[in-house]
Amino acid sequence: AMAGKEGWVKVAFTITERGTVTDAVVVESKPRRLFNRSALTAIRKWRFRPQVVDGKPVPVRATQVIEFKLASK
């Protein structure tokens, strides 16, 4: 933030039957590698409502873009 950098990271991951995140990997980012670690740390803490098929929760692969923006003054 002190350097004034902004960017985004596209992360692919699996949402488990319990709604937790596993297998998170960076697919793409800009600027490259600057926010990757922060994005992976954040996405692993997220919780989702699991996908239900035939009345049972199942794991599903998903992607999410996480943006890193400075607050407007």
C-alpha cells in the first residue's frame, strides 16, 4: 500500500463438501507475483455453501478474481 501498487490475482480452487477451500493455485495475476501469496492466504480462509447434487454435498472446482485496490482519498 505504501508503494501505491494495485492489481489482481485469479485463483482456482476446490470447494469441499464442507464448504472449505483446498488446492488453491494462482492462474494469472497482474502485476505478476506481487499479490499471489496474499491472495492464496485470503482464499484459504473463505467459506462457501457447498454444491449439492442429488441431496448430497459434492466438491466443485471454482475460480475467483481477487482485486487489490487502494482506498480512494
